[in-house]
Amino acid sequence: MKLFQKKKQTDLPAFWKDYSNQFINKLPVNINENEFVIFDTETTGFSFDKDRILSIGAVKLINKNILVKKSFEVYISQTHYDSNSAEIHGILKKGNKECITEIEALEQFLTYIKNHVLVGHHVLFDIAMVNEALKRNGLPKLKNKTLDTGLLYKRTLLTTAVLQKKEQYSLDDLAEKFNISKKDRHTALGDAYITVIAFLAILDKLKPKSLVDLIKKQKPPKFGL
Amino acid sequence: MKNTISERVADFLKNFPPFNNLEENQLQKLSYEVSIIYKENNSIIFTENETPHEHFYVVHKGAIALAKKETTSVLDICDEGDIFGLRPLMAKENYKLEAKAHEETILYAIPIKEFKPIALENKQVGDFLIESFASNTRNPYSLKHSGKLYGISNNVDTSPESKLLDLQPVRYSTNLVTCAENTKIKVVANTMTINNVGCILVIKENLPVGIITDKDIRNKIFTGLVPITGTAKEVMTSPVITYPKELTITQAQMAMMKSNISHLCLTEDGTPETPAVGILSKQDVMVAIGNNPAVLMRAIKICASTKRLRSIRHGVMNLLRGYLDENIPIRLISKIISELNDATIKQVIKIVIKNMDAEPPVRFAWLTMGSQGRSEQLLNTDQDNAILFEDVPKKKQKETTDYFLKLGAIITKELNTIGYEYCPAEMMASNPLWCHSLSEWKEVTTHWISNPGPDEVLLSSIFFDYNVTYGDKKLASELSKHIFESVEKHPLFLTHLASGALQNPSPSGFFRDFLVEQDGAHKDFFDLKLRALMPLIDAARVLILSHSVKSINNTAERYEKLAELEPQNKEFYLACSYASKALLKFRTIQGLLHNDSGRFIALEKLNKEEKIKLKRTFKTIKEVQDLLQIRFQIKNILG
């Protein structure tokens, strides 16, 4: 298996190797020393094989600090196109945004995220969409650690029978709870911004001791004495 | 260069000076360079004598307190849109004050490197800065001065206790109520009544020519001097005494005393030759001084926006601090502060209802539960509330419930705006579980009382301390009556409630030492609420319910009532009453000191006397728990 991968590595483009090499470095233990990439994708729909990514938006969080100019926003030119979901996202196939190809977007995204932890609301969906896009372009899957604000938010809620928890909390729920303006909702970068503010508020509530501790907190707490 | 976030930043900044004077492209460019910073409550942005950062700050959300280091009294609070920490950057000197997050805050940090060229290039921006530094006001252009520009001021060496009244600009009403000279007196009086003001400005060609106050109407019309059919011109006091808008509190007081008037007209340049920009009343001055509950109460009652209520609440907190400093009995303090809290919530509800599309379809009551319901909420803590509405025919049930749920959602959101955190357990009127009609509530409470499992006991112990803050008291007393009847039918409920009251962890260990939290965010802190206050509160509730005493919610008062009802235990109950008052005071002082809910106490920060005081209450807690054990025969159900 390992041999097989090594063999394949040589065929991979240089940007993938650069990305892959980032993972030689270990992530800092301390939360505040970590860079987090909070991202969101807008897609044509929810099917992994049929649907495509329309745009990716991301911000970097370093020591509770977001640098506006360091944010990431790309629009991808489309071949597959579904008029239903374009209505939600307001991105038209030939909108006035400058579009780039899928592979260009992936290259830029990988260069941006490096080995940082990826944070998103229901992040596994976005990861899966990006992985599908990588696969289409003959590339392996993302290697980054992930954090889901949906799961983490649930951990901030009380563990009492009195509170009936929802199965899932939407980004709108979080925006309301933390009083975040829903302006730019349903643009990738706009949603990424709402997510990062929610993420910060969640960190404040959970007060994790370390990065590992934070990642662990996504799982439901163990009950017992 | 721009992106979705920089546009969002620009969109916010353009509402506030000096950014409103920037050219579109300047603003876009500046916004692109901004960092967005999250600050948790009580975290420090910069401290006294720190070398200046590369950024100055604009508050996007939350509040920043500026203070001299190591003092508890806050000199100024920067709210949404306020700039701070700019002057040290311009003057290249160290910070003079400490800036600390007063609540969870989001800041926009603007790099001085990018801002300075703009300030030099754009004359209006430059003027703004010069004027704000010179006048020492944070925002000389604003119609509503909200305080001094402490963050960038250098003459703060005067004692902060004086509150610097002589320097503080006053906040005045910009909502001008005016009429013309030929307006009929009846119309004038009506306008004043509708707008709830004591004075109206008479305007001619945009300039103030006269003023009519309540006193004018009394002195000139009721005495028969001017007929009721007369016009504004005949009753007005003229000429108007005008002042420039940059008035400090002291100047305003002096002006009113000098001319023996209760309202000042503020104009563009201070002469009657320029348009009026605001009216300043004695009331405004009193609010600014803020040391009088009656004044604050009136300010709350005439307040038309929740945003303004938020700043009045800062005044309430100042009042509370003053009371505690002067060692006024906690019972009196909690009465006054609870009244003010109550009035605030009432006002929020009033404002929300006014803005709803439709009037409430039926009678309803807004119930506050938990500490607010017991009049024990001195600090801003979580909101616990519920809605109880009149029964409606079945076909209207859904529509009515929907209306009240929506009302509940808006009210809880507005309460959150003025500083009441959302209840982490969602015990709020916006939750369908806490918004019911009378018969539904009867069903729910009957279920709790007849099936007292741990959850039901917990829910009842929270709900049964309800108090009507707004709306129909009769509905609530019907519900109370029902609850008492049900309790009588199910005597076992009290036993369960009592055992629930004993579930709270003990405050002290075997060697009478404090028991602290073992892990979690508050490791090694003492949980004052859970380990000391709750056992007393829970016990009082059970005991008072067992005596079927209605309408006493306050824990200390409940114990006093118990002392009356059981003369043989009088001294013991009075000790309980004393302990609950002492603990509440303790919590409030700790909360004010650390700007939090006061729930978790760092023991090493307490002095010996405070520790002894705390421990003394533990003995009482232990005794009241023993009493519950015996009286309600808890062992039988636990064993």
C-alpha cells in the first residue's frame, strides 16, 4: 500500500507535494498558537457525485484575530449547473464574479490551508465536496484535522434532561444564539465569517485545555460518575 | 481590494464618524486592512503605560471599559461604533488607561499606518480628530455625546470617584417636539401628551422662538390669563434661552439654576439664530448624574428604544455599586434594584408589543422565574421566563400560541440586547415548552406534581418561583391556586421536592474546609451558587409550599414568614434569613468586582474575614438540610 502511494506521489503536481509536506510539522499544542482555517463551500446541491462547488470562502484565525485581507474567496466556473440551488446562493452561472477553474481553485485552497485545522459548520459535508473535486482532478483526499462547529456547539449546551436538544443546529440557529448578523448569509465567505464568530464564542464557553482536547470535545461526553 | 468581509466591515464603519467622512474607495481600502479581534469578558486590550499598538480600535459589538489600573470604578464604557486608543498612537505616547472587555466583545483593529495618511489627506477626518482631542469628547459631531474621550485623553489624573461631572458632556434628547406659533393650545397639549414630554419648542422659520412647558400651561391657561382657544404664541415663554450643544453636566446645572428653568434649548452655535438641535431637561441632567433610583426609574419608563435601556442599565449598576459601598442593608438594595430590573423588563415588553403587527389576541402574563422571580437578581444574569395566556377556543389555539411564541422570541432577543444572557437550558418564553395557555399550564404542573421524578422536581423548583412582571395578574393567581390544590392532593410531591433540595453538593468537607470544583472551566473555584445559595433557596421553597403560603418569593422573606408561622423555630429561621441575605450580598460584591455573575469564587482572593463569614453560613445550611431530612422523611424514599 505504502509503495503504491509512493509511486503515485511522483505523478502528483508540485502544489500537492508542497501541501503534503506541510504535514511533517506538528501542530502546536496550545490553542492560541494554532492557525485555524474556517471555511465554507457553496455548492450546486447536496449530491457528492452530481453536484459541484460554486465557490469557496475561508478566513484564518490566529490568536483570536482575523485579518480581513488574509481571507480567501474564489468562484469556480461551472459545467454542471442546477438552477434550483443557484437561487439559494444567488450565484448565477455567469455572474459578474471572476471565475477560475476547479483545479486552479483547489491549488489556491491547498496553498492557503496548509496543515492548519479546518473548521466549518457541518464541516464533513464541505470536506467531502472538496475531496470529490480533488478526486475528479486525480488528487488524494485532504489530510487536515477538522472541527465541526455544529458538534462543538452542542457541547456548550447543558447536559440536562430539562433541555430538549435538537438533532442538528443550523448556522442560522448559531447566528441567532450568538447575535451574529446574518448579512451575506449564503455566500461562502459570509458563512465562513458567521462560523468563525460562532467558533470563537464556543471556544470561550468550552475553554479547551489544548488542541487535542478541543478535537475530543466533538464527541458526546461520556456519562458516569 | 475588497472581499465579502471587508465590505461588511466598511458597511459598519460608514455609520460612525470619522469614517462617515471617508471617500468610498478610502473606506474600502481601510476596511481591507482591518483585523477582527474577539475578546472574552474581562480580557485586557491594553493596559496603562503599555507602548502603543499598531492599531487603534472600534467596538463592533459588546462594550469596552476604560479605567485606571487597579481601580474598580470604570471611567467610561465604549459601545458599538466608539473609537478608543487612537490618541496615544497619533501622539506616540503610552496608553494612559487600561482597556478591558466589559462583556464578550468584537473589535475592529485599524492599523494606524493605513489610517494616518487618510487623516492627513481628508480634511473632515483631520478636523474630527483635532476637535475630539481638543474638546476631549469621544465624538464631537455626534448629537448624542456619550462620554469623554478617555481612551485618548491625557488629563484623567483627577479622582475617578468624582465621576468628572464638570467634564462630562450631557446626553440630551434629540427627538425635538415642536409646534408653530399659530398652533392651537389644545393641539399643543395633545402633542405633548402623545410624546410624553414636559416641554415643546415653538419654531418659526426653523428657528426657536419660544418654549412652552407644563408650567406655562398651568400658569397661563388655568389661571384664565389665556383662553383655552388661544394659540401657542400666547402661552409660550419667549425669547428662548439657548445654549451651545457642547454643554457639560455641570454647565447645564448651572444654567438651569441661573435662569430658574427646567429645560434648556440647545442650538447649533448656542444662539437663537441657528436651528435647535436638542432639548435638555432637568431629568436628563439627573440621569447623567445617575445616583437616584427615582430618576433612573423615570428614565426607564419613558425610554423608547432598547438600545438606550442598555445604557440606563449601566447607571443601575453604578447605583448598585454605590449602595454596596455605603453598606446599605441588602434587603433594601435588592428591593430597589429588583424594582428597576422589573421596570426595565416591563418597558422592553411594552416597546416590543408596540412594534408588533397586531395587539396580543387575549390576556396574558409574562412570568419571570428563578432569581428574578424571587427578587434576588442584582446582577445581570441569565433570563428565565415564561408566557401564560388565557384559554382560547380550540380552533384558535394554534394561531394564539404562534403569536405568543413570536412575541416571546422578540422579547427574549431584546432582553439579550440589554444584557440578559440567554438561558442555557432554554427556559424562555420563546421555547414552546414555556409558552402555554392557562389550561395547558395546569396540565403541565399537575403532571409535575403527580409524577415527581428528578426532572419534574427540577422543573417545578424553577417554575414555582414565578412572578408576574407584565400583564394579567389574575391569570397567574389562578395558576397558583391550582398548584396549591394539586400539592395538597399529592403530599408525596413535597417529599420529592425536599429530597431535590438535598441533592445540592455540600459546601464544606469533613474538616470544615471549602469544597471546590474538581475539574471543568472553574476548577479550584468555589461554586457559591450551587453549594451555598441553592440549598437555602430550595429549602425555603419546600417549607413555604408545605405551609401553602402564596406570593412570597424572596428567600429571606420566606424564612421570615416561616419564623412567624413556626414560633418554636423562630431563631433558626431568622438565622437562615440572615444567611441567605449575607450570601446574596457576597455574590453581588464578588460579581461587581469581577464583572461576572459572581457565581464562582477564587478562594485565595478572599481575606480571612470573608472566609469566616462564608463558613458561618454553612452551619445554617447544614441545619436546614437536617430539618428537611426529618420533616419530610427523605430517608424513606431514598432508601
